Amino acid sequence: MTFSALTGWEAPDPAWWNAQGFTVVNADSRGCGHSGGTGKILSRQEAEDSYDVVQWIAGQPWCDGNVVMLGVSYLAISQYAVAALQPPALRAICPWEGFTDAYRDLTFPGGIRETGFTRLWSRNIGRETRQTYTLGPMQDEHPLRDDFWRSVVPDLSAIKVPMLVCGSFSDHNLHTRGSIRAFTHGGSAHARLYTHRGGKWATFYSDAALAEQLKFFRNVLDGAAGARSVRLEVREDRDTIAAVREETEWPLARTRWRPMYLADAGGLVAEQPPTAGSVTFETLSRAAAFSWTVRADIELTGPMVARLWVELDGTDDANLFVGVEKWRDGRFVEFEGSYGYGRDRVTTGWQRVALRALDPQLSQPWEPVAACREPQPVPAGEVVAVDVALGPSATLFRAGEQLRLVVAGRWLCPRNPITGQLPAAYANSPRGRVTLHWGPPYDAHLLIPEIPK
């Protein structure tokens, strides 16, 4: 990737955008860089400050009164908050990979505390800025999704300006879910979802992405009517793109939601097994794996769900980590992942067992949403249903390849700095044993999104 020395961290390149007729403004938030005061990340105050910046830009002699926003990560997250306040001069936003719910997307996915990137980010914020709180203390004080966490979630339905949202399938540990949520829950009639599974920054500064961003902004500023659309990228592996095509919604309306049931001998089968079975593993070691060999080429595009029936021994709570993998000729197939990790799975999910209760208003059959408001420990000998949401992906499986479901009580990636998915890390489960049950009366399965040819 290439960009000029004028380019800020995860920001648009002024040299390139000036040549297209745009002025680029990088603003230091309250308490950051050269701005005075004391700031609060993700706060209403920060959104109101951004509103003022937008309106100030529109009044400058070098501006024609039209302002758009573009940037990656926090430069995307902050766009949702200001767009929800509807500043008059804001014409469009392009949040290029940004979470929309700090609790669900980063700090406590599935109610499990993230202990890696949040520490790194908090340490950097504390050293470089003047903030009244950072993510670490926020996690300490608010382990459940309480009023505080809900207060820092932007009202996506209030966003009416056109949006070009980048939804990366390679950022499950950080931005993927929130980006997709912005597209599906945003209030804009002119919204486009740009999906990919490449490297974060290499894609953002690529010729293809720049052309997409420029076309979107020019269409909006020229008054062209827009609709809802999706640029869908389907991959076979990390380096092979199977297809790029246009769609009109997410998830795809023609999706065949297909349950693949857990079965004996580590199988995934199309029909629920007639007899009961189980497998047990330690929370801090080993895992359970279930496989399905694909007989004909099949595209799986959309979110997935693991419905698990769980019994605990030696503990009344556990953290479940679930992954869907692709295997070819007995070898693990790698995909691009978060933080530049090049050996990622197809998709990943997390769920703390004691926080398994779902939010009935937000949950869909293909997307369970845990409420994470009140722990419900599991009594000894009781078997409970746990729905684990797996992040969105788009993958082509060839005939003869294998889909593998992995379930563990520990994070699935090593913390080795050479082979691990650093800096992502998650809280360990209490020591104990997990037993997964299937067969009558337990409908344990993986719900997959099959796209008909």
C-alpha cells in the first residue's frame, strides 16, 4: 500500500484527496493532541464536539458548505455518533470498519471480557491523551451491559445521510459485527455495504477502495439518488477470491438457513441423530470438534449460529469459544484475520454460559443477541441451551473440503507472538469440565447460511 507522508493514522491521504478536489481536515478530539480540555471516549460530548467541527468546516472560505467523513477504526466509530445528531452540513459518511456497540463488539463479546487489545488501547490512550476514563476501568466498573454501555451506543436509526460502510470479514475480534450492524440498522435510504476479506489498511488505501469511496462521495454531492446495495466478496482461502458480485441486502433474502446437527464420532449431519450422545472436555484444555465433508460446491454467506446444550461440572459458569474452520486435504485453510493475523478461521463466536439469556427484541433465528444483564449460574447436573452467535463471513467450500466446528472453554488462538492472534485475548473460564449433549431431546446444531446457485 502507498500513501503520502501527510497521511494521519488510519485517515485519508490528503495528497490523493486534494487532487480529487477535496480538502482534508484532521481534528484532534477534546483532550487529545493539541486540543485542550478533558475528553471522554465514545461520549455524547465527543459527538457534540464533532458536530461543531462539521459546522465550522462548512463555514470556512475554502469550503463550499458540503462536508463528508471518512476514516478507519475510531475515525469510523466517531462518524456514527455525529451522524446520529444530524449536523446540517454533513452530506455523507464512510465509516471504514468501525464497531457500533463497544460492549458487544469489543470489551465483552458474548459477555466474555476482552483482555488484550483493550489493555493495549487503554495504555496508549492514557499515555497520549487526557481522558477521564479508558476501556480498562470501564470494564472493571461495568462487567454487564448496563445503562452505561447502552449510553455510548449511537442511535443508528437516526442516521439519515448516505452511508458507505466497509464490512470486513477479517476483523471479527473488533469491527466486523458492528460494521454490518450499521448497515442493517442504520436509518439511511442510501446505504452501501462494501465487504472484503483482505488486510485492513492495504484494502483501505487500495485503488479499488479509493475508487469506490470517490464514486460514492461524488454521487452524493452531485445529488444522484441512491439505494441500498452490497458489494459482496466471497473467498475460498486467504489469497483466493471466488467471486465479487452485487447484492441488494444483508443477509441475502434467498439464504437457505440449514441446521447441521452434532452427532457421534465428531460428525455434523443433516438430520438430528436418533440417539443421544455427548462429549466432555476441560475448560482450560482440549476442545470438541465436529466435521462435515462437503459433497458439492457450496457458498456459505452470512452469519452462523451454534446451538449447544451444555452441562458443567466443577463450576457453575464457563466461557465458550466457538470457531468454524475450513480444511482441505487434511490441512487447515487459512484466512486473513484481525490485527493482521493470517491464519484465521472462517468465523468465530464467544459466549459466557451464565449470560446466555437472549434479548428477545433484538434476536433473530440467524443472529441471537445475548442480553448480558443478569448472570444465571448453571446448577450441577442441569443441561442448558446456549446460543453462540458466529460473525458474518462469505466462503466458498469446494466438493471434498471439510467444514469443522470447534468448541472450547478457552480462546482458540495461541498467545505466542509469532503464531498467535495478538493482541486479542480473553478471560479464562473457571476450572471445570464442559459436556456437550446432542440427540433427543437436545437439538444441538450449527446453523449455516447456504446460498442457492
